[in-house]
Amino acid sequence: MKKLTATYLYGLNNIRNLFVCRSSNLVAPARVNTIFGNFPVGCILRHELLRWRSQEDALVFNYLKFEYDAFIIYSSYDSEWVEKTLLPTLEEKHGLKCCVHYRDFTLGIPIRQNMVDSVYRCKKTVAVVSTNFFNSSYCGSELDYALHRLMEKKDDSLVVIKLDNVDRNKLPKELQSRSYIDYPKSIEKETWEKKLVKCLKVIN
């Protein structure tokens, strides 16, 4: 994040220092020496500069607005593994902040609104899918909201852990071609933690 912010501010300050735009929509021809290199500029529309700035502002804002690293969605029948293995691993061992329904949903707000808010308040959603998961209407709704964000934002924000031998074809078709953590496989039981933490710490 520090590198992103520094690069953004450095580039923005370079351009601000080089151009003075008052009433005109155009800036005078110049030779610009910025983080993008030294190149000639003819007439640059001011709105192009503003567009560049707004895109960078949005990128910084999108990173800063998240309250949690991960929203964990799972069936209550799988709560023992989530509460005794997954959460201690992420929160206590790796210092990640997780959102779980029984602890972090806001009181007085409809449950489905809490689901939507949690999907967008977290950098990632971790879906712990299992046979139990697909028998729960609540899990199905949470997965739908997380999938909607994934398709809308294209931000790689949904991570799937397959907890048992449930058929992967039960996943929405948009997720069937994506890689996931297959926990039942013996090799995955040794590497799932590393893979998951790496996914959660990536900045999109």
C-alpha cells in the first residue's frame, strides 16, 4: 500500500508541477518528465488529467475502505472446523481480520443486508463449501452476493475451500473453471494454509 500511495502521489505531483490549467481546457505543449518517462506532449485535454487522477483516487480508496480481510461463509454444521481451525489460523497466527456472522453482523439490520454489506466490507470472501453448505439457503445467498461482486468488480475477491468430497459441479458455473483449495486431498491439508493466506494478502 505504501508503494502504491507513493507512486500515485509522485506521479500526480509531477504533473501538477508541470501544468497550470486555468480557464483553458488545453495545456500548452511541453516535454514531460514523469514516472512514465520523458516524452513530448502536444495538447493534453485537462479532463484527461482529471480522469487519470480519479482512477488513481478510486484505486487508493477501494483499498482503504475495507474493514476486514475476509468474510467467512460456511454452514453451521461445519462450524467446528471453521472456529477451531480456520479462524485461529487466520486471526491468531497470521493477524488477519475476519468477519463471521455470529460475531460481526450488525444488530437490527435484516440478515440479507448484513450479508451484502459483509461481502463489500471485506477484501475477500472465503467460501467453505461442503455438502452441508449446499443444503443451506443462507450459504447459497451469501455465495450469490460474493459471486455478483466478483463478476461486477472483476477483483478476484472470492476464494473457495472445498472442505469435503462434495461434487464441484454443485458450484455455480462461473466458479467451476476457477482454481480452489481442495482440503480433503492429503497434499492440500499441508499446503492449504499457505495458499489461503497468500490469496488473502494479495492486493487487487
